[in-house]
Amino acid sequence: MFNMKVVQPTRLDPDTRFKFRCHKAIKCFTRCCSNIDIMLTPYDVLRMKNRLGITSEEFLDKYTIMRIDQKSSHPYAYLRMGDDAERRCPFVVVPDGCTIYSDRPVSCRYYPIGQATLKKREKGGIVHEEFYFFIREEHCLGYQEDTEWTIESWRDDQGALHYDEMNREWKELLMRRNLPGQPELDPKKQTQFFMASYDLDRFRRYIFESRFLELFEVDEDEVEKMRQDEVALMKFGFKYLKYLMMMEQTLKLKDGVLPKQ
Ligand code: SF4
Ligand code: SF4
């Protein structure tokens, strides 16, 4: 998700060991928070907008740009970097560092590790295999430090495991969308995709203030959870996306909604 300049193409396993430490006294501190592209996940946006105490609409408007991925036709939110030559992240302060550190996006948590997913054809169908790689940028001096990690202990320490669990279903549906024979999203579906992925406050209004619950069968407990808990609402958004993208019949119209033939 970072726009990587130096990627070491070796595939790493969860138990691969490496030495790294990032701290305020290091000479390169905050250098990695400029000149990057950071694609956001739904849980990134949820955490950051709450950290800032603003709505998802305000957050998306002020801090992100939307880009359509040419290959998949999905619209993704990217952090809006500064207009200056350094393209600095809006949340970095020199010399103090990240002002939203405990709510920073998952890509920032992984750095200097990159994540990728490979699609493999196996007997039972297509499977997705996740793997990791090192991002080694010249300015990053953390590799010269002595703290030892495995990929797994790094993910755990940085809170990336929790983020991955929160985003797992969303990431899975992005991969499946690239399967042959699945049509591109038209502009209307792209708008819905963006809303259900990132714009939780608007999605909440869509569910509770439109005719949505009159049209679709949704379990009462699930409706109540969505009212109380934003993570439940976000996860319902993933279900809605699968329906929207015609992957799975995750939602069912109520009887009598469609006119009889
Ligand atoms: S460049 Fe590397 S060591 Fe320096 S602040 Fe960023 S992650 Fe830490
Ligand atoms: S969100 Fe924080 S850690 Fe990530 S690039 Fe911005 S300042 Fe750096």
C-alpha cells in the first residue's frame, strides 16, 4: 500500500527473523511519512475519524483522495498528502512524529514490511496466499538497530494483526472481484462501493433512514448490533458489498417486494 521505491523481492514467512527499531532519537525519524501513497482500509478510516472526532464524510473530504483502480474498477481512498515537494502526511509533525499514532493506518503499522496476496489455482478452486517482503528505503536507518523480530511478532507488536482481522473480509472480496467473468463496477456501484467501504456515517443513514430495512430481510439482532456498534455496521457493509458485486446472495429481498411476473 505504500508507494515503495526499494522493495526486496524475497518472500518472507511469518517466522522470518529480522532486526529493526524505530524510535524518536533515530536520525531518520519521520522521513518515512513523506512522499508515499497510503491506501486506506475501512477500519483505518473508522479509527482515524473517531480519533479526530469528525464524521466519516468530513474525514474523507478533508484527508483523502479517491482513486479508481484501473484493473479492478474499485474506488479506493488514499491519504491526501501535502501539496509541497515533500508530499508530507497531514498527520506528521516534525520532530514529534505521528499525531494519531495509536490510530495510524495498517500500512504504517506494517512498515518496513510490505504485504501482498497471490492468487493460486488449486484443485478446489482459486486460493489466496498472503506473504510479506522487506521495504528497504535508503533513508530508513531502523535496520541498523538491534531489536530482533519475526514477521509475526512485528505484526502483533504494531497492532497489525487486529487490523488485518477487522479488514479480512473486505480484503477477500477485493481479491475475488478480480476473478475472470466478473463485470466492472459501473459509476453507480462505485459510489455504493466507496460508501459501504469507507463512509460509515453515510452508510448508517442509508441503512436506517432509507427504505433499506423495508426491502431486505435483516435479522433483528444484527440490526440492533449495527445501531450500537460501528464495527458491526462496517461488517454489514462488507456483506452489502458482496451482494452489490454479485458475489454471494448475502442479502435477501423480503417477500412481496418484487412485483409478481
Ligand atoms: S525511516 Fe525507518 S527508522 Fe526512520 S522513522 Fe521511518 S520507519 Fe523509523
Ligand atoms: S499516518 Fe502517521 S505513521 Fe502514517 S504516514 Fe502519517 S504520520 Fe506517518
